[in-house]
Amino acid sequence: MLTKRIIPCLDIKEGRTVKGVNFEGLRDAGDPVELARRYSDEGADELVFLDITATLEKRKTLIELVKRISTEINIPFTVGGGIRSVEEIEELLKAGADKVSLNSSIVKDPELINRASEAFGAQAIVAAVDAKKVDDHWDVFIKGGTENTGKDALKWMTEVEERDAGEIMLTSMDRDGTKNGFDLELLSQVNKCVSIPVIASGGAGTIQHCIDAIKVANVDAVLAASIFHFKEIEISELKRVLGAEGIPIRPS
Amino acid sequence: MIAIIKYKAGNIASVSNALDRLGAHYYFAQSAQELESAKAVIFPGVGHAKTAMDSLKELGIDEWLKTTRKPVLGICVGMQLMYEGSTEGDTKGLGIIPGYLKKFDSEIDKVPHMGWNTIKKLKEHHLIHGLEDKKHLYFVHSFYAPVSEYTIAEGNYITPFSAVVAKDNFMGVQFHPEKSGSVGSKVLQNFLDLVYSQKK
């Protein structure tokens, strides 16, 4: 049976791992490769590396870091942050990344999804969507959550699927960094609109939050950063509890 | 040495890194001539079947593959191209293994089949020697090869499909052993053992 995936996210700035609350007040907490190996050993199913400075400062994700990660770990990993072109995607995939996540660039140039998917296969293209509730619906935000595009998030996710993205990584801007739980309402809605896998992001604070995202909103994967990062929850323990709840998981 | 086919549809960095971790010697091959000096061949592949097949043809590797007697391990799209064809882009395959690839029914569940899943051994084969059925492997694919007499292990997602196939010197795995942690490494090690224990 296909298992639900647990995905630690490592936010990267200048080659180091960082994580802040609502993308501000960053704390330095380690070497990404070291952390990646630890997560992989503990039973992480995939890893996501986000160069969080990339979009704001127009910096490319560090290719050298990707190469190091790829030689050290043997589970799939995604790289994101400020990727704007098919050429940049190719560079990252050649360096050893399995997937790239695209966020601001595909909002400005939706056709990039089609071009990238055609060139590298849909499996390599993750559409990252930062959504925030505005009145009775969710809008798509870009540039690290600082700019409202006015696009309806649910409609946008239907479009990324039509354009052949392989997966959606959906971050609730309302929940990100709060540890108050995933936005179950948003996640449930998305799963009614699309049929590609959805990774829930933003708000994980407890094991129960992960159970809820999977059982209530039926997400395919849960992503979190700080709870793993500061060892508030051990991945092996999380998986043990999910397994005991009857959720299909790959044992650590 | 092992030759890794380097063409447009290969995830060659992941495969070569995995071989590095196992201490295996390899080189990248981009022509039939370069493949000739290999002890065995790894035929990786990601993305669209048609793109992959076109790239193989461009390099003139397709004909070589059809007739080689060397051990060949196809991974994901590499395995898929060993079949007669795929409904993906109406692609004609190498025709080494009988059968056609079909797309998973997205009305039933999410497509692609992406993530960690188990396989069920149907036959004994050195490639999956020592692999327990409860172990998970990493899959990413939208098209699948139906179970046939050449299937040595089946996966199950929406429908049973060929997760591991073997015919003569040709072997294929639908999952990504290079991305499947220690279980995947075991499969690659089995392939290496099979290659290096073979008599000339």
C-alpha cells in the first residue's frame, strides 16, 4: 500500500539551515547536509530544501550544496527557491535533485510548468503554492508571502494540475510558523479540486496535527521544518504513532 | 565496469551517486561503441517515454540494446522502454519484453503513483534476493506495465503492475533503487553481484 510521506523541510540561507516564525526572525541551526543525513537515517521519506532568500534576493540555489546532498543521501529530495527558468531547473536536476519546486515564477509565467514538465517529466515539477485566507476564500501569495497576487488559490491549483505539475506543495500562510495545526479546511478543499498528490505545509506543531492532515484532509504527505529541526518531534516517533493510528507508513 | 547510459532522460547523478556509495566502478556511455566495453549496463530513465526513446534513437543506442547479451538493468522509464510500447505519446519501445504500458486510471486514485510502496515477490530472482515483501521502495510513475509471465515482483497501486521484470539478460525495476534508501541499495548490490559473479 502506498504510504503517507513525512517530509522535513530545510530552509537554506547562504548554505546554512534556518527557520523562522512567519519567515522572519531567522535562527541558524546547522549544516544542511548533516541535518539531511540525520533525517534520512531517522526515516524521513523525502526532503525539501528551500533557498528562502532566493526569491527575495534573486539568488540562485546553491548548486554545490545540491551536489553534496545528492552524494550523501539516498532518498528523494526537492529543491526550491527563486527558480525561474528551464535552464535553472536542468542545472539543479543534473546536480542531483529529484524535483524542483516552483512558486513565484510559475505565477508570473504559468507556461513554465508546461515547458518544465515536458522537458523533465511531471514527476520532477512541484508547484509550491502559498495561500492565505482573504475574506471567504484563499489567495495566492508570492515573494515569500509578502505579495498578494489576487489569484484564487483553488483555481490556481486546478490550473497547475492542468499544466502538468506532478505534485502540489501547499503552504498555509496563516498557519506557517504558528504550530497551531495545518489548515484542514484549505487542504480538504484542494483535495476535491485536484487529483495529483498534495503535500500539506504550514502549521505542524504536534503529532496529532499530522494525523488530522492525513485522516481529515486526506493529504498525501506532511511537511514540517521546525518541529523536526529542533527535535520537538522525532520522525521515528511520529511514524510509530501514525502507524498505530492505522495510517500506512514506511517504518523507520 | 558498469556503463550508465547517458541520454536526455536519465537521472544519472542519482544513479552514479548510488554506485559510488556501493564502491562500484562505472562510466557514462553515450554511444553503442562506448557500451561495447561494458561488463553490464544500467539504463536509467525519468520523464516522458517518447522523449526518452527519441533520445536513445538519436544516439543509436536503441538497436544495440535490443541485441546485447550483457546484463542490462532498466530503471523506471528505462524499464518501461524495454516493452513493446506505451500509450504515453504513443511511443514504440524496444520490444525486448512483450507487453504494452498503460496509464493508471486517475478516476480511481491519484496519478502519478508517487511515494513509498511495497512489492510482492512472484518468482525467485537474484535481483530481489533477500528482499522481504514488507520493505518499501520509492516509486514515481503514471504508466505501468501489466503483470505478465516476465514479472518477478508485482506492485499494487490502483491495479497490480510489474514492479520487477526479467527476461534473459534484461532486468527492469519500476521503482528507483537509487532513491530507495538501504532497500534500494540492496537491489543495486544484487545486480552488481549478479554481474560480477557471472562467468564469461
